[in-house]
Amino acid sequence: MTSKTEKPRKRRRKRAAPEKKSIPQLQATQLRNPFRPLEPLSGDQIEQIHNASMQLLEEQGIEVMGELALQLFRDAGADVSDAGIVRMDRHLVMETIAQAPSTFNLVPRNPDNTLVCGGNAINFGLVSGPPNVHDCIRGRRAGNIEDYKTLIKLGQHFNVIRFFGNQALAPTDLPANSRHLDTTYINLTLSDKAMLATGIGGARARDAVELCAIAKGKTLSELQHEPTVMTNINVNSPRKLDDSMAYGAMQMAMLGQPTVVTPFTLMGAMTPATMAAALVQQNAEALLGIALVQLTRPGVPVVYGAFTSNVDMRSGSPAFGTPENALANIASGQLARRYNLPYRTSACNASNTTDSQATWETQMALWSSVMGHGNFIYHAAGWLEGGLVASFEKLVQDCEMLQHMSAMLQPIQIDLDEIGLDAMDEVGPGGHFFGCEHTMQRFKTAFYEPMLSDWQNHENWQLAGAKDATTRATELWQSALEEYQEPETDPAIKEALNDYVDKRKEALGSNEPLLEPVGL
């Protein structure tokens, strides 16, 4: 009850919580580069590198391990020494690699996420391979399967990420001989985007293709002419291809699946300390690996890979995002086009934290990869510490940069309506265009809307907590996980995937030898 003098209180309505805005993203699409590629090398210089590469292959050769691979080279007419040094005549090299297609499509289990590989198509990939992981909540820790799942969820959620590398993270809490089964299963159930398989040896490569066939409801035979999953192999620079990498590539080729052949060359350590030498050695190593793939199965898709940077000559540590790395990214694109092959490059950095160094080095490598017409840009989101760490905050910051780059690459529309002479007439001299009809028709979609950049003035930024980009990135990756939606998987297919994984783990647990590369 209330007294006569006391006014009755008005019952306040409970305000509904404001609806949480989803993370602004560009639509998922096949990005293409409308600009002509940069060309730091003249045509004569490209031919010098080509001829020197041919001379290296003819006279010094490359060591290849694995009798199955060596026999392919012998049968093709290459000179193979008792020590496994393969020397190839330049005509044999060129005839062999000419069989590879200049473009192909990679079709994952969701065909809407098909990648165009070659030409002016660009595909950005998630970080892959680090043994450690970091975020600003839990700090730095060893790679593990739960964080692996988180990375795949984030890669699935952000539209600008188009493919997953061999392993987004090394889950060191799982047995090394079977973890490829777990990571492939996770890729195929928590995501429906394109992926790369772990191609260390024929068995792992075959496991990945088998699992992808199950996920698509097809047989291995049906996948022979439908590229579905790739692998990436590295030549152990200088000039050595081990049997695990060779057999992984051969098995993929036998099953009709693409391989990326990527020499890992660091100027001053794994090549002589000049750009010319690094490009020659990289080129020779890549072409020999590509030749091996084509000798295994002529016409199977293959990608020219390049990962050339330099070391810090004071410490010997790898450096990325350097001027030399950027030039190598662009020049390697010229070489890939010289051989009419799709091109893989990377956007890396050597910073130990998500700071300005991480940003400028990544941007240097990213810009040069795009302007060098890279078709696959590896490690484009989440790479830190020179590849030793996968960072959740760096992943978000990189996705913002990738969206900026993607928006910049969109074609500019020019027509009478866009030119807006009527709007200029409506506003007149000295006015503003905020409220004119031309602006009102476009204000929601006229410009790129960032997901991480903060464009508030200083006062509003302070009122909102004065958060820097890393702090906002921590909040944003958590929001992305809340928004993440697992793609649908037929229960029967998921059961079949589980059965395959369980049976293979049991076989591996009984010390089953690795499968040799076998045809169908």
C-alpha cells in the first residue's frame, strides 16, 4: 500500500537486450585479380634463370630418395647415379612438365566451395604446421587437438579463408603416426571447405583421399578425375627430395589428386646469399618434383610452389616479409607463368607477437603474393613466430587484412548512375552529400565495412574502453566461435568416416607397415 501523499510508482518495462550484431564479412566468392602481375625481372633475366636451372639439373642434379621414384626417372631416360643423384636433360624436363594442366578446379565435399586453381584466381589459406598455439586468454602452449578444432571452426566461419593447409596445427597430444586421421576427420566434419592432406608417405596421402571419397559419397575410382584434396611436399633444400615426400606426391598422383611442390629455400643458409642463386635453385628443385608427379601420372594437376626468403645473417634465424621475400614472391610468379603452371606462395612474418612488426611483414608478403598472381596464398591467416605458433588474434587481424585486399580487388563500376552528375547538381557548390538521394540509396553498402578496425573518434574510443586491435581481436575470435555453425554431414557418412579412422588406427597400432604408393 502507498500513503495518500506518496505517488504510486510506475512499473518500468524491462528493456530487451540489444540484438548482437554479427561479424561483418564479405560474401564467400572466388576472388580474381583484375590487375596485371608485377614483373621485377625482364624476359631476358627469366630466361637466364631458366637456363641456369636446366644446367643445374643436367650437370649437378638433385638427390632423390626412394627406389620407386628413382625407377620412374630411370624409365623416363634420366641419368640416375648409384648415390641417387638424378640428372635430367632439359628437353626431358620440359616435355614432362608440359603435360601438367595450367588450371584445374578443386572440388571439396561442398561444391559451393570449389576453388579455381590457376589463371588470375586467388585463394587465401589458413596457417598450417605450427607446433604451438597462442591466444591472449590462455597464452602460449603446445599444439593440441582441441585448439586444432578451434582453428578449423574459425577458418570455416571466416568467408575470406578459402582452404586449409596440411594441418592447421600439429596436435602434439596425439600419436604422430595416426594424428593425420584425426585432423582429416575434423576437417571433413567441422568444415566443408577445400583442404590439403598430410602427404608424408604414401599411406597418409591415401588415407586422406579415402576419407575425402567417403565424405563425398564416392569411390576412389570416381575421384580419379575429380580433384578433391591436395597435398604440399617440400624439397629439402639444397637439392634433396626424400622418399616420404616423393611417395606422398606419387600416391596422390596415382589417385588423380593434385600436389604442390614447394622448395623451402632461405637465402644465405639453404641457397647462396643472392636472389639470382635462390631463384635458380628453387626453380630446379620445383621442376624436378613436378616432373616426378607427371612421370607418375601424366596430366594430373600440380602446382609450382615457392617459399623463398632470407635469414638474419647475424643470428641465422629465418626472416619473412622482408624486401627479399617480397621480390621472391613476385619473381616466382613470373617463373610459374613461364611454365604455364598454377602458383603457390605465402604471407608470413617472423614476429614473436601480434604487434606492428607482425602486421607490416605480413602485409609485405601478402601484397607481393597478390601482385605476383599467387593462386594459393598459404599461411595467410594466423601465422606467427616464423611458423612456430598459430595465433587466434593474428588470425582475426589477418582476416581483416584479407578482406581489405579482397575489397580492393573488386572491379570498379563506372556508369552514368555511379558518376552521379545529378547528385552534384542537387548539392551545388559548397554543400555536402550526406543527405542527398544518391548517398541515401547507397549509404549502407557504399564502402567496405571493417570487422576489426575501429573508426571512432578518440573520445568515443576511450568511452568504449580504449581497446587496441589485439584486444578487439580477442573478443572477435570468441564471437566468431559463438556464430560458428557446423556444416551438415549425413549421419551415415559420419559413421563411415569414424569406422575408417578406427580401423586404420587399429592397423597402425599393430605396427602395420606404411602403404607403398599403389595404383588403382
